Amino acid sequence: MNFDKILSHIGGFGKFQKILYVWICLPQILLAFHMLISVFTGAVPPHLCRSNNTTRPLAASSDAFNFSLVSGPDGDPDLSCSAPGGVPSTPLAQLNHSTALALSDDHVTGVCQGGWEFSKETFHSTVATEWDLVCDNANLNNIGSSIYMFGLLVGAVLFGSLADKYGRRNIILVGLTLQSTFGVGAAFAPNFYIYVFLRFVVGTTISAVIMNAFVLGTEWTGSKHRMLAGIITDYFFGFGYITLAGLAYLIRDWRKLQLAISAPGFLFIFYIWVLPKSARWLMANQRNEEAMDLIRKAALMNGKPLQEDIEICQGYKDMVKMEERKKDTVIDLVRTPKMRRNSCIMFYLWFVNVLVYYGLSLNISDFGMNIYLTQLIFGLVEMPARTITLFTLNRSRRISQLAFLAVGGLACLLTIFIPDGMDHSIENSAGCQYVFKTSIHILSYMMSYSILLAMKRLQLT
């Protein structure tokens, strides 16, 4: 009896699997926090150049600054990075709108040497305000975000291979520990470069947890319930998306917010005692007795105890011996013409989907709406997107993927034709895009899993 038949016999989604998915889903909330926190911690509020003239110091409070010069409907963002050269004793912030525009047109503007004053209407402090990541240094903020996303790539490669060697459970535990430790460390970073490094490490742990949690769950779930179970974790990611909007609204200081989303990760220390290992992985590493103990435990918890003399094998055919199995490598994805075609299609789909998904998620401040409300709306629309996917999984995934791509891409194109000033229309269009891009994101996971499973079957025939 192979492992899939055993899962069907003991219950493919019984009490044991449901409890397992509780443990798998809870960290997804924190993963959403870490993935999207830069929307708030890296935000750039309206800012104006301070005067470096010591004979006429500025008011200590930012309330004295007229930030509408750069952020209002008629504002000029270029005024943020320079001071009018004709009136050195007059700080730009204290000029009225017409005077400031006249000075910017008639006088040579110089580089801001007195630093910047930032509006505190929306944020009390951000990474950008603390380390002046504006004007000439504005690219550093974007580079920091790119390095974080690069951490996701490094983590996928590094922890993916380590999970095959040391087990899904161990890597999840290591990932959660590093994520909490370096996340808290980022809240106390003394400078921007250390902050970026700490965020890079957090990015690697995101991949460690999210990939191995998905694999651990699917390896313990019967084939009939595997797709449904995989989507359950995404609902918790969406819940984290929504919750982050409330947290960020209540905590306007970036260091306190970073600490608030990272410190709860230490509560997962109890996973050492409750998170089970993967029986499939144990058998693949010839630890059959340990795997059998876990299977019996799952069977008892599901109310379907196994016979004592049952024999198990992980392969799809009993004739395949464990020691003779070929070791899977990345090359297997492109070894045959059919696998090359399918792999290239999935690579492209992942690239397009992630580009748009995170392009929208991490740039909601550009919509010109209330950033907290926009975050909340985007989190809410993730829920129907996941529900839509539930109804398409049992049908053609290829047609569903094609339909979501077409509608999502059309919504992106229509945004180009929305006239300036129609912020609500832009937000509605973006919400429409987001629904379909979220659905594509989920389907991509499922299709990738199906392709890899088909590759494994081909190797064992």
C-alpha cells in the first residue's frame, strides 16, 4: 500500500490534518506583515527643505511648514529638493504658494543643505524620514526594497535544498526563529545599511516558512482535499493583509510598528512540541519506523486506526527501490521537451504575476488615496479572489488561468485611459486587477505543484 492510499485510509483531511493546518496557517499572518510592512515603514511623506540660515531659525514644529506646496493639487514636488536661492533668509516652508512658485521660476535654486522637514499628518516617522531617503538619496529606499525581494529568491534556493536534507519541520522552525530575531533587530537598526541587511535576512526566512509550510501541509493531505487545503493558508495571508492596515493606523512610528509585527513570532516556540514531521520525507530518507509512528498517531487522532501488519512504500510502484531512486535536481525541470515547455510557461506566469501582484501591493501610496483605507480594501478583495479560485480548481485550471490573465491584464491596460484626478476610478480599477492577480497567484501554486508531481511520476515509471 503506497502512502497516498494510506492517507485515504486514515482520512485525507481528518482531525490530525486540520490541527496541522492551524499550525501552518497562523504564521501566514506574520508573513503578510513582513511582506507588506514597507508600504508604511518605507513611505515618503511630503517634505520641504529646511533653511540653513542661522539668523532666522525655523519653528521647531512641522506645523509651521506649508506642505501643500508639494503635496496639494497645485503642488510642485520639485520644491521638496531645493531651496530658493534669491531669499536665503526666508525658509521655503514659510512662503505662501504664489511666492514660492515665483521664486522657483525667477531665482536659481540651490541644493538643500539644511536637511528636510517631513509632514507628520500621516506618519510620525518612517525609514525615509529618519535617514533622509529623499531627493538624491531616494533611490536607496527602492534599492532596500529590491534587496529584500532578493532575499526571497535566496531563501527559496537555500532553504528549499536544506529542507530536502534536514526536513520541512526543522526548516520551518529555523525560519520562524530567524524571522523573529532579525525582524526585532530591524526595529533597532542604527543605520539604513544594517536595516537593509536585517530585512534581507527576514526575506530569506519568508521563503523558508511559506514554501515548506505549503509542502508539509500537502504531504500530509489526501489528494482529494489537497487543493482546498492549499488555499486555506492564503486566507490567513489575506487576514494578515487586512490586520496590517489597522496596526499601521494605530502605530505611526516605524520602529514600534516593526517591533509589533516581529515580536509575536517568538510565541511560535511551542511549535517545537506540536508541529509534526513529514512522513513522506521520513520515508524518502529511509526512516520508515519513525514515519510509521507518525502515521499511526494520525490514524488514531482521525479515528481510523491502522492494522499493525500494514506495509508501506512511498513510490508509485512497489518495484521501485528506495536506494535506486534518482535524486531530483533543478535540471529535471528542463530535461525533456514537455517539461521544458511546461516549466518555461510556469516561469513566465510566475514572473508576470509576481510583478503585478507586488507592484500593486507595495505601491498603494501612489494611488493618492488614504493609504490605510487603500490597504484595507486591497486586503478585503483578496478574500473573494480566493473564493473564486475555490470554484475553479475542480474545473480546467488552464482555462481558469487564461481567463484570469486576460481579465487582469485588460484591467491593467484600462488604467492607462483613466483621466487624471479620478482617484476613485483608479483605485477601483486597481482593485479589479488585484482580484484576478490574486487568483492567478493561487492557481500558479497549484499548477506548479501539479507539474512537479507529474515529473515525479514520470521518473518512477
